Amino acid sequence: MTTEEKTQRCLHHAERLLAAMGGSPEGWSFTGDVVEGDPEKSRCACGHPIRWEFQWKHEDGRTLVTGSVCVENLPLIDRMIVEAMRAALVKAIQVREEAARKARAASLDAEVDALRTELRGLIEEKFGWAIRSAEAIGSAWIPHDVYSALRTSEYYRCELRRSRTLKTPRGQAECIRSAIRAFRTRFQGDGA
């Protein structure tokens, strides 16, 4: 596309945006709201596809949605409005990224809980009888294999010292996976 074609296209979009605004940007104000739109469906008032929807309201109550580029190129738009739009966009992106970070953290926390439950289930399945027997008679003594299984370096690091040594859920998950592998390797097929 040549420079002249690009210029004509921008002028065409600006004309359509002005038409959507009733012929003039007078009386229109940016509401401060920015929404991430659907790439397949979101359209600027001028008709071209947009990713971020900037909400506008006229003093008579009419509303419209624009992208940022067309508005920046529109005559009579105050630079303060453009700066407010940029600031609102930055805030919207930060909110989206924070929500994504929280979702990833919640997913990792759920994975750690599931792995921890799996490890405790393996130990209960293999040695629960010995632990319950020792508790029933009020003894701190448990068979050596049980004691050894509970004190393997992986299990000890994952369960007993996790609050001090493993700060991230990703690290905890990897540690517990390692403990599960070690437990299965050591006790798989053992009749004890």
C-alpha cells in the first residue's frame, strides 16, 4: 500500500468517525472506560477492527466506541483527551495482566494441593496401618520402613520445611512431584 493510499484510507476512516459523531467531536467526551474487545467483532465507529474499545459519551446521552488511532488523527480532539485515553489503556492492560497472574497463581496453588493430596494418599495407602497402630497404642515408635519413607529427603523438604525453603508454588509442585517419584520408585511392588 502506497503512502497516498494510506492517507486516503485514514481520511476515509476520519470522515466515517466524524459522521458517527454527528459531524463534529464537539460535545463528546471520553468516559475513561477501556474494554478489551473481541478481535473478530469489535469495530471502531469508523468501521475498522479494533482490539481496545474506548467508550465515548455525548452530552445528549449518545454513546459510541472508538479505537485509539482514529481519534488521535481526528481534527479538533484535544491532546489531553488523547493522553487520558493512553493512561486508561495502560491501566486496562495492567488490570488484565494482574488478573492473568492471579489466575496462574490459583492454578499452581490448586496443582500443589492436588500433588500434596496424592503424596499423602500414597503414604496412607502404604503405611497408614503402621501409623494408626502406633497412634492407637500411644507410641511414637513406628517401623523403620515407615519412618524412612516419611523422612526421605524429598518428603522432608516438601512437607516439613516447605514454608522456609520453597517459596514459590512452582518450586513446591516440582518438589512434591520428585517426592512422589521417589516414593513410587522405592516402594513400588513392596508388600510391606
